[in-house]
Amino acid sequence: MFTAILVDKGDAGYHAERRDLDEAQLPDADVTVRVSYSTLNYKDALAITGEGPVVRRFPMVPGIDLAGVVESSSSPAYAPGDRVLLNGWGIGESHWGGLSQLARVRSEWLIPLPVGLTERQAMAIGTAGYTAMLSLMALEAHGLTPAAGDVLVTGAGGGVGSFAISLLARNGYSVIASTGRPSEAGYLTRLGATTVIDRAELSEPGRPLGKERWAGAVDSVGSHTLANVCAGTRAEGAVAACGMAQGLDLPASVAPFILRGVSLLGINSVTQPSTKRVIAWDRLSRELDADQLTEISHEIGLGETIPAASDLLAGRIRGRIAVDVDR
């Protein structure tokens, strides 16, 4: 037996609860992991509350991240005792995920836990930190350097935003942080932001082309915010789009793209090949400040995830949530 968060939908409606389950109920796959830590992400909060169509099949164990130790394996790639992590690949959406003491997953979805990271630290980083690193790597591949000018980070107080600020600052960039919580200015400055602006500057419908304000951006908000971010990007700059907190729509003009040569870089954190995942996680293990990781994240137990999901969607939680699945 093991304990997990289980989401189901039936005649009684949509509900999530902490349940004891039998190992025989786990889905088919070639590696069973004894999970140490998972996370609570925006997607997980949508899955738990039913506020968004995240879950593809029922019943479902949410949790798009997990880290732990291989318990059994029929794959030559992993053996019992190996320390591993997983994020993405549809776990917590179409395949049972990490908010559970046991998970059975496909070996090709896993990567070895980077040397120097504990399971708890890896989940303090989770998909949010990994997505922030993919965004930085995309901007670098585009040719962005610190000498080009400021880089904007929207949704700065959230998980992706917090890590993006820290990683950009550690790599020498001057960071503008956009947030709807002015009280978090001190926190964002400690992470490395040089300027903090109110998200209201970007969240309403704007002009097709605005003043050139930043050389690049990491946007986890979408909708009007992303449109305004593109409109304010300097010539030949780039915007890494990695989230949709404000909405899936993009009410934008082509003007920034054809008059300034701005590039919009889509960040897919779900199905990246293992080679790219290993590179990203290796950089995370080396480039993140351990003290900042402690400030960006906090820990809860598995039993606290259901009420915390509503708080996360309401914007009442700063940074990252690591989940100890054994309490």
C-alpha cells in the first residue's frame, strides 16, 4: 500500500483526496520509483481544483515532478537504488504523477539526479526552475548577452519568474522584474532584480509597438502581457514564452516581429529529449545559489497539497512548493 493524492470525476462531481492505494493500481511502465519529494505547480493546482482541463483521464494522481530512488526496474538504463528525477512527459495529466509515495514510469522519461543535488533540492527547483533554465538557454542560443541590455521577467514572484531572475542575474544580466505584488520588491531584489515594475504596466491592452525597453524577456503570463512584452522589446531582441497565467490568447500585432525583427521563442518543458534535460539540470545544479533556493522555495506535506492548490491559483504563494510525500 502507498499514499497518494487522487483526483476523480463521477456522479458526485469532481474531487481530490488523499488516499491509500494498492501497488497493483499503478499504471504499466518499466521503472517503479519510491518517491521522496514532489512539487505543487500551477498545472497541479489546476488538476487538484478542477479549475482547468489539465487531467486527461480519471482517476489521476497529479504531480508533474518527482524525485526519488528506483525500487524496481526492467530497463537496463536504471537499477534499484539509482537516484532519479522526472518532470513533464504528461505525468500528472495522462499518466499517474508524483504526488504519491510510489510512481511507475517509463525509463526514457527519467534522468539521473545531478551530483550535488538532493531529492528535496531537485524538487525545490522542479519544472519551474527547469523551465526558467530552458528559457535562458533559448535566449542565449538566440545570441542574447548581458551587453545587449535589460532582460524583463514577468510573473516575477512565481516559481518560473523567481528562478529566471536568479539565473539571469547569476549570468550577468540586468533584470527588470514585473509583479502584481509590490510588497515582494525586496524579495525580487535579493534574487538579483535591478528594477521592479508593476504588472499593470503590461497587463492591459496596449499599442502594437511601444518604446524599446528591454533586449529580451522571459514571460510566464501570456495574453495581453506577452503582447506588450513583445511590443516593448528592442530591435533583434527575443522573448521566451513559457506560461499562460493570464491566458492562452495572444492579442498582438505582427509589428514587433516585422518592423524590429523581434523573435518569439516558445519554451516546451514537457517533451524535451533527455540530452537537453541533462544539460539543463546540470547547469541548474551548478548555477543556482543554494541560499536563494532556500528563499525561493518552502516545503509542505502531502496532506497539505489540496488546500495549498487553491492558494497557489489565487496568487497567495510566493515561489516554489516542494512536497514531502511521506508526511
